[in-house]
Amino acid sequence: MLAATFSNIPVRDQHRAEHDVRSHNNLNRQKGYDLVCVGFGPASLAIAVALHDSGVEARVLFLERQSEFAWHAGMLLPSARMQISFLKDLATFRDPRSKFTFLNYLKSRNRLVAFANLGTFYPLREEFNDYLTWAAGHFTDYVRYGSETVSISPIIEGSRPVQTWNVVYKDKKTNAVSSLTARHVVIAVGGQPSIPPALRSHNLSSKIIHSSRYLQVPSLSLPNASQKVRIAVIGGGQSAAEIFEDLMSRYSKGKISLITSGSALKPSDDSPFVNEIFDPHRVNEFYNLPADVRKQAIAENRATNYSVVRPELLDRLYDKMYHQRLREPNEQNWDHQIVTLRRVTGAELINGKVSLQLKNSRTGDIESTASNFDLVIVATGYLRNAHVKMLESAEDLFAESPSSVERDYRIKFKDRAVAQNSGIWLQGCCEESHSLSDTLLSILAVRGGEIVESIFGKSTDRGSPAID
């Protein structure tokens, strides 16, 4: 177990602290942790940065199911750029003086001036991933990679309010099950790939992949680029459009189809006024709205985030479609097609290829695809309910539901069921109460600071931050 307090190892000296960390194993096993974060993606990484910057002295551990830090590794397409400003990094909006800002990362990589010459606020997605990985590398001693959390249970002591939680996790390599205790737990596991029920058949698993694994699938899953393959992409959002474009460039002899239930690919709205809905201070305003008004507001602003595509990508795709029209007036003969108003309702494997059953979104008519596909890529979003199963044994403590949280993201518990200096916090699954920004990078820095303040108090109450 990791034992040294979070702030007492200067960032530049963390790797030299391995002996000190190991020497405290028995102490931690007895005392447990002040904070355990389930998941070590951008949300938990922002908490780690806020903990470091505020000088918190606490026993902290992060449990991460992946074998190393990775952020959307399956979608790091070569030319894909971020859709938000680099200023919405892990620290800037909370404290622009932090060493964990994107600009300081550039300085450390000797690319600050060169990046400035680009004249853009939108770095390559590949570069932003490198920035996150760089930041995560400073906290290696506090992360247990390859550890999948199974359950989080209250430790009951008579009639007293719950003060401690038992966290059970599994080693992904050995399947060995272990447990630890913590006074505070943050669940930030991110979204789980959502695949339509019609495509979940086990015998289709090698032919159907989620967009999150697009660049990670085994080489055998993706056909040879020189062959005349048929590939279908299902979805109408940014990921689907990016993959569709990438496949067209990879498989010049292939037949690529983008299938969407909408009447057309629609542009995202990222105009300055609309973008203000993602401002950190807007969360307070949104949280205090009646539930029905919040639901309406999310519906009104879905075009900022769901089933929409960046305008510049739409222009490129339309240009490609136009070039086909120039050469071949009959769309049915095009190599690359965008099939609209079709929802996938079934699939079957025929001679090693996938036949899709499609339902017309307007008429309700059912049809099968004229040709079968070598591969189907599903870009239909994510589910954000993994915490529900983890917390099954705590259901009697909830005031409402496992997804109902206070403004500070702490789950609402029944009166006197859980001590005030204990609790469970949720990250990335609070859109209904905390607005569309909850699942995005936009508020990471500020929210990370809010979580630290909620658990450990304001920095002014703790004295000055630790100095490296």
C-alpha cells in the first residue's frame, strides 16, 4: 500500500520516495486511507493536481483498471484536434500559477514558442493526451494500475453513522481480490461503451467494435487496407464522423458506409455565447434549478455535445461526397455513403460477414443492407452508471438514489446514516444535476478543487501549500 502523505513528497522527488512509501505499508494497512479515488482518468487526475497544489497532507490512493494512464487511446487519430481550448486544462481555471498547466507542460517539452506560432487554442488530441500523461506521471506512487474496483461497502459499527468504507478491487492480471478502507471515496470511472442491444450477440463480438477501441483492436479485426472491404460506421456524432473520414483515407478501395438515424449530419454549436453554458460558475445556477427545468435546459443544449459534428469536419465530408457525385451521379454506386434515417434493429453473421437490419426512422419500414460488412464500428456513446453496481451494498443509506448528489458531488445520504467527515463523491455521471459540462473537460480544474475543498476543507484552513 502507498503510505506517505500526499503532499510531503515533492513532485520532482517522488520516484526517490519508493523506499519511504514501502516502509509505511503496515501503518496504512491499520489506518486505511483518507481518500481513495476509483479511476485515474482526467477527473481524478485533476483532483490529484488540486491536492498537490493545495498542500493537503493525507493518505491518498487511486485505483485504475487500465495498465497505464491512457485517455481515449482508441480515438487518438493523427489529425484530430481538441474541441475545447487548451486553457481548459487540469489547473488553469483554478490556479494559472500551477505547474500542471498546459503551458507549463509545453515549456517542459521545449515547445512553448513553437506552439504559440501555431496561432491556435486547439492542440492536437494526441498532444493533449501527452500532456495528461505527463501530469499523471508525477503521481505514479499514488496510483495502483491494473486494479478494477468491484464494490464499495459501508463498514457498520452498531448504530453509529458510517465513517469508513471498504473498497474491494481485483488485480486485472492475476484476478486476485484485495480490499482496503477509506474515509472518503471518489468514483470517477468515466463512461462505459454503449452498444445497441441489437448488436450485442456474442457471435458478432469479433466483427463489431465500439469507437473507443477503434485504434486498439487487434490487427486481424481490421481488414487489409489493400483489399476491397466493406465497413459500416453507426452513429451521427463527432466520433462517427471522424472514423468515417479516417476509414475513407485508409481503405481507398473499400466500401465505407456511415449509418445514422438522423435526417442529416448536424453541426455542433460552439459559438461563444452558447459556450458559456460550460463556464464553471454556471454549475451553481444549473444545480439550483427545479428538476424539470434542468431537464429542459439539457434538451435545449444537446447540440453542443450530442450527435453533432464540428462544422469544419462536415465541410470536408461534404466535399468528399461532392467529388463522388461529380464522377458518379447515382449515389447507390458510391464507394463512400452516408445513409440517413436508418436505425439498426438487428444483425446476423452470414458467411463470416455482418448483415444489418435497418428501420426507417420516419416510415418504420424494415430492410436489410444490400451488402454484408467485414466490420461494423459502433459510435453510439457511453453509459455512465458503473457506480450503481459498485454501491449495491450501500443502497439502504441513500436518501434518494445512488446518483443523487449534493452541489459538492457528495451522494445524498439519509439523515445521520453517514458521518459528515465521511462519504462518497461522484464525478462524470452527474449531468442531470450539474449540467452538460459534467462529462466534459471544461470544468475539470475547478471541480477538482471543489472536491478537495469538500473533503479536506479550504486551503486557508490548512495553511500554505507544500513547496517543492
